[in-house]
Amino acid sequence: MQADRHLLVEAEAVCVEAVRQASAVLMEYFRTPLAVEFKEKGQQAPVTEADRHAEALLRRALTRAFPSHGIVAEEDETAVNAAADYLWFLDPLDGTANFAAGLPAFAVSAGLCYRGTPVLGVIAIPGEGAAGTLLRAHWGGGAYCNDRRIHVAAEDVPAGTQLVSMPFWFLRQYRLRHGAQVWRWNVRAHGSIAYELGYTACGALQLAIISGARLWDMVAGVVLVHEAGGMAVFGNARVRRWCAWEAFVQRALDGPFGQNPAALRALRVHLLAGNPRLVQQRAQQIRLRMTPWLLRQVRRRWRQLRPRRTQAADA
């Protein structure tokens, strides 16, 4: 059973308005004195009052319009009806470090899944121009930037403008195969996953290599890339071969999508997104490394088995 197309059209319109309002909230705070808190050790995962204010606005607008829908958002860890068929993933400010530093490379991201499949995405980049940039798409409806139809980059883009987005720690997380020549790539790192996926859908980036995204970072962007004629493949520490979304979710989660809200919040996703042929090519050349966490699990299991093997040898 597919998502209701009429509902998606309505949901996109409601979401666009909510995201615009959240963007206006962010711009009221932008380049003003801000108190920055950190959700993780080592001053990682910054959050500000602007994040919380924008997220509350998004939650209210979507709950009022679609009370039966579920919501999982970045800042408020209380998931609402995560087992619902329609589940929203909200990032009120993706790129908080950029925002707090006064750099306009940040985004508002709102994505909708139907039974675990991304079907709608709206991304706003408020810091661009007087009115900002707004990207929107729903499944089967095409992708648009400020009401102009958009497409991913062609594969024959001139070499000097073949931009690739990837994290600066790329070589720590991936192994390269079959002659991939990273040093020849024209690389950018923007500090906002939604921002990068939005510009991949627009064709400014031929390829985005995303590491460790949470669902609220990437659901909207994946819909935009797909509807702009692109493709995405997914993996993580548990699913170490690139695969389509449905196969990834089945292997990455222990139960049905939404059954365990904590698992959804904790899920980290690596992805390649962009021009389809380039994604397929890079998927053959780039492999996920075994992460330190996975190595620790292997070593712990080895230590548990060693006494048994020693006893068996002595017997």
C-alpha cells in the first residue's frame, strides 16, 4: 500500500509554511549573542535557544494539521506516536555550529516517512538572500527550489566544477578500491547534512558522501535527491555494504520501523547520494571501514571465547 498522494500534497503545503515560519525564527536569532549548550562530551552537538524555539513551532504546526501522525525530532527526545504510518523527522537547525559562528550554511529540515519509507521532504536555507532558499518534494511529484524544477547534476559536468561533498575525516571511515582517486575530487565540506543534500538535489554537488547522519538530518534530503532524478545508497557499522533504503532498514533495525523510538533516534546512517551513475560507480570504489565500536565488540567476543578454546586444547 502506497502513501496517499492527496495527503502528501496537503502535507507538503503545511510543511512548507511551517518551515518558512521556523526559518524566520532562526533569522531573528542569527548573528545575535547566543548561549550555546552541548549535548555530548567534548563540546560536541551544540544546541541553542533558536533550535528549541524553531522545533517547538514545527511540532505545533504539524500536530495541529495531522494529529494522527508521529513525530521524532532532534532536540525534544520525546517521540510522539513513533509507530504511526506517517512519521515526521524534524531538524529545526541543521548546522548549529555554523549558525552560532555566524556562517549562513545551515538549514531547517522536515521529512516524512510512510511505513518507514521517505516520501516527503522540505529543506529551507534561511541565510541565503532576503527570502532564503526553500526546497520541496514529495514522492512522485518532482523536486523544486523556490518553485523552480530542479535536477541532480549530469555526469558530464566539466571537471573543474565537479563538486563532491564529504567529511574531512573521510579516509578514517572508508576504504578505497578500484582506483578511486580522491585527491582529484573537487571536495567541499559544509557542516550541515541537510544543506549538502539540498544542493545535491539542485545539481550544485555531483555527489554527497554523508557520514553518521541521524534520520532527522537526511530523510527530507533523500526525498529531494530522488525526486530530482538522483539516487542514494545506505550503510553503517552494522550494514557495511551499500544498499537501497528498504534493505538497509531491514538489516539496521531489530524490529519494524517505529517500533522502538530509541532505536530510531540512535540510528546512524552513512550514504552516497547524487548523480545515479556516479553513485553506482563510487559505491563500487568506497567501502565502510570497521568502526572502533565494531572492533571493540569483536575483541570482546574474542576474549570471551579464548578461555573456552584454551580449556578445549588442554582437554
